[in-house]
Amino acid sequence: MTDVSNPLLQPSALPFGLPDYRAIRAEHYLPAFRAAFDEQLREVSRITMVRSMPTFENTIEALEHSGELLERVSHAFYTVSSADATPEIQAVDEQLAPLMAAHHDAITLDGALYWRVQQVHARLDELDLNAEQRYLVERHHREMTHAGAALDDEAKARLTLLNQQLSSLSNTFERNLLNDTNDLAVLFESAEELAGLGAGELSAAARAAAERGLDGYLVSLPLFTGHPYLAQLQNRESRRRIMEASRSRASRGNTNDNRPVLIEIARLRAERAALLGYSSHAAYVSADETAGTPEAVERMLRDLAAPSARNARAEREALQEIVDETEPERFPVEAHDWAYLTEKVRAARYDIDTAALRPWFEAERVLHDGVFFAATRLYGVTFAERTDLVAYHPGARVFEVRNEDGTELGLYVLDLYTRDTKRGGAWMNPIVSQSRLRGTRPVVVNNLNVPRPAEGEPTLLTLDEVTTLFHEFGHALHGLFADVTYPHFAGTNVFRDFVEFPSQVNEMWILWPEVLDNYARHHLTDEPLDAAIVERLRSAQTFDQGHATSEYLAAAWLDQAWHRLGPDDAVPDDVAAFEASALADIGLDDPAVPTRYSSPYFAHVFSGGYSAGYYSYIWSEVLDADTVDWFRENGGLTRENGDRFRQRLLGVGGSRNPLEAYRDFRGRDAEISPLLKRRGLTP
């Protein structure tokens, strides 16, 4: 019997199925998950107990109908657990992790279900299926086989245990990182120590300190190594303190130390890969991505590493010249100096002070007159804030999205500001996925971690934060424009090394003239950003790319190094030494250019979904850079171009092989030359 007192156990009455978060409490989640697990197991049991021969309808489509309650509860919960992880939510997450893993395995490894999927797959050419249905059969068969459905019972039992252990360890990794990141926020006693920051940034730091009952200025840490403030802080000791805090996260020997956690994750992933018939976790992951093999990934990373390191060395020499010529006391350029000195070189070479641009990037204007404006011009969609709809946190805002003809499309939720209960970084996730089969329309969320200024003061973004907002909104469009029958394919349910492609493409509109002219206005005077500055920004797009590419490639290489370990390889017990050896191997061991994520705070791969897949950002960027060239060649920001991109790429979600979808859009495979040019990697 359904518990009517639990708001998660019946469909929401709110528009688009937005969960009624006002009624949902932490204690509702676990009972709702247990009920959802039981319901889906009953649904799958009904499939496997059918006496007639397996068909697309009684097996594959029935499987797509199953689990609707679980998806609804999962999306509602994981939205909150990542963006507002209170102690009560963390406690639920810890209990839930092994339960979710066990339930997933109970279905994916179900022998009777797999037999039925196999039978449909074997008769695929005999069935009268459309393209989406045919691909759905292929994907279910491939994914179940890849997950271990063909193993014997003993191997399945071991696999299930490994999956549960890994799920719990990943949850521990994320909790440790959140706690240690909060603990390591850097407290400064005086504004003088933060000389170089603007009034809004000082206000945000003062507010962060006050919210913890502290005097002074508290600088919270982002997910990546370093900090945006390092580009502005004049006090070298202040820069050093922030960088040191950032790089020490989850590796200090306290209760939040992630080193033993990640070592065990690497060991168990290697064992699981061997059980599934693969030489390493990297081989297992890449086998079901567009890359195909870890060797293909390695070739790309090595090909890019050498020119990137070369460019970074040249950039460091230029920074050292600045120090030698302008600093009263000479010092060798270190990691915490790089961003600050880079701004000096940028100012000297291009006459650009990026910190001084913040008054032109007021958050509301960037959102409405930049992000939304570009989407309206390109796709015809419009956005209206729904203040009557309450999301999971008071800081999250809800917008209704409509097509050009006025028909409803979905909801977009924006959660802009940082807080102690939100994990670091920026991301998109669905709350409701689109599906014609289920009659659902999309509700998607963008999370950022912008410091909140004092009450009444404007939120002035950095250019990097503007880029992040456009990027994450590209993911949101991927979810909003989903136009598929089966939930398996909705929105961003695509190969991991393809998922970043639409979000990277959306960054192109940041400096597109008609978009930039519309949103980059001084928040006090409405003065547009000077055309000469804009031109210099465009000219400087390859500036510092040696550093940016090297730090990214270093992280991607570390991910591969951990996950190319085989079951017979000794998993190292010294994380720092392993990192140093791996980075030396690819020539990215410059101490002034640290990896974008060090292993103990590399959440993408040890608690997120990018294990052995962090390479996907630059893999997708090959498609992105090639697509940007296509837009430029075909008139740019036009409805015709937007409709083509929406219909042939964004709307199809995962219902087609992504490289086939790309060829349908572009007329050919992507070429790498636009990426090399963009990143300044051509000779």
C-alpha cells in the first residue's frame, strides 16, 4: 500500500512534475527509495514471467516503462544531495549508496531478463522497428553485457559486492572532500591582505565569514586547484595561503583524508574490470565510448601534451621576465604567482585587465540579456521566471521555458551561489527527464558556485564565471530540447566523451558581437563594453593556453594512470609519488603548472561519473571547435542554424550513435585542426 503521507510516492501536482520540495523532508527519501526499488523489481519480474516469446513490446518497451517511480525519487534526491547536502541528507546518502548499487545490479545482472533481451537482439533484423527502437535494443543488450549480465552466478555475486563497495567509497570521497574544503576556507583578518579584490568580492568574503560567526574575510575554495582571486591578489603571501589550502584538501592525515579512499577505489575498479574481462578500468570504460580504447585516448593526450608543455614553458619565461623587471625582490615564478603575473602580461600585451571587466558582467544581465537572449535568437525559446514555484533551496530560481509558438517546453532551475552544503564546481542535472513514452517534459538544473555579495549589492561575475554559466546552460539546453520516445535516451544520456560537446559549443556566443553587445553593459552607467577591449579579448583567446591546456591534460593523464592499473599491478600507497611519476612520464611535471585536480580532490573521477573519462572534455572539444567553424561559415546566430543544431544533435539525445548524429549535422566527420588553432598548438 502506498504511503500517502510521503510526497515522493505520488506524482507531483506541480507544473512539469517539479517535486513539491516544500513538503519533502529528509526522512521521506529512504522509505521512498525502498518503495521504488520494490516497485521496479515487481515490474521486471512481470517481464521475465511472461510465457510468450520475447518481443520488443513485452521486453524492451516494458523495461523502459519500469522504474518510473525510482527515477522520480532519484532525481529529486540527487539534486538535493549535491546542492544542499545538510547533515541529514548526507546521512541518507551514506545509507543509500550501497542500496542503489545493489538494486541496479539486481536488474542489470538478472539472467532471465538478459535472456529475453538477447532473444530480441538476435532477431533484430527480422523486427519491424524504427531507428530509435532498433538502437534501443542494441543499447540495452550492449549495456547489460558490458555490465556483466553474461557472467556466472559466482562472478555476479562478487561483482555485486564490488559495486556496492565502490558506491560507498565514492560517497565517502565526496563527503570527505566537502568537509575538508569547508574546513580549509582561508580566513584573512584585514582587507589589506586581500588588496586587489573589488568591493563585491570583499563583500562576499565578509559575508562568508559572518555566516560562520567569524570576524574578517573568509575565502572559500572552488573545486579545482587554485582560485579565481589569485589573478587579482597583490599580496604574494595571501596567494600562497590560498593555493596551499587548495592543494592540501583531503590529504592532511585527518578524518577527511581521501588518499586511502581513492587507493581502494582504484584497486577495486581494477579487480572489477578483470572480472568483466578487461585489462583495466580504463579499457572497460573506453570500450563503450566513442574513443574505443585507452590507447586511443593516450595517443591524443600525448600528441597534445608536448606542444602544450612547450607553450607553458614559454609563458613561464615571460612571467619570469615580468618578475625580474618589476618586482622589488626577485623570486622564481611559482604556481600561486601564475594567474597574478599572467594578468600583468595580458595587460602589457593586450591592454586587458580582466578584473576590471566585472562591472560589465552583472549576473542578472548576463543571464537574461546574454544566456537567454542567445537561446531565444538561436532556437526561438523564451524564459519567464516562476516565483510561485519553489525549488529545493531558497537560492534556486525557477523559469518556465516555452517554444516560439508558445507551447510549453519545460522548466529551467538556476542555483547560482556557493554555500557550505553545496559541492564544488558547476554542473547540470535533470529533475525530470523528457519522454514521450511516459508523457514527461524536462525540468533541468544548473548549479554554479559564485560567491554571494552582501544584501543589496550586485553580483558581478568574472569572465570565467560568465563562461561557466554559458557552458552549463549548454548542458541545460541538451536536456530541455530532448525529443525522444524512450527515457533511456533523454537529454544528456549520451556517451561520456560526447556529453561535453553541446555545452562547449554554447560558449561560442559569449563574445559573439550581437550577444555581447546586448549583455556586457556597465551595471551603473549602461555603457557597453568598449569595442577595442572586445577586439583585444578576441585576440587574446589563445593567450595562456599552454598553461590552461597543460593543467587540464595533466588531470586527464592522472585519471588514465590510476585507471590503467591492472588487477596484478601493485596499487601505489604513496599518492604524491604516483602522481609525480605519471606526470613526468608525459612531460607535464612543471611545478609552476600543477594539475587542475590532484587525486585527493579529483571528484570528477573518484565520486562523479568521469572515471577513466576526464579526457572527454578535450575529446568533445574537437567536435566543438569544428562546429564553431560551421556556425561561422553559415551565418552564425540564426534560427535556421539553431533549428538544424537542435533537431539533428540536441534533440536526439542518446537515440543515435553520437558520431553518426554529428555527421548528419556537419556533413562529415570532425577535423582536429580547429581545436589545435584555438588552443595555440599549431607550430
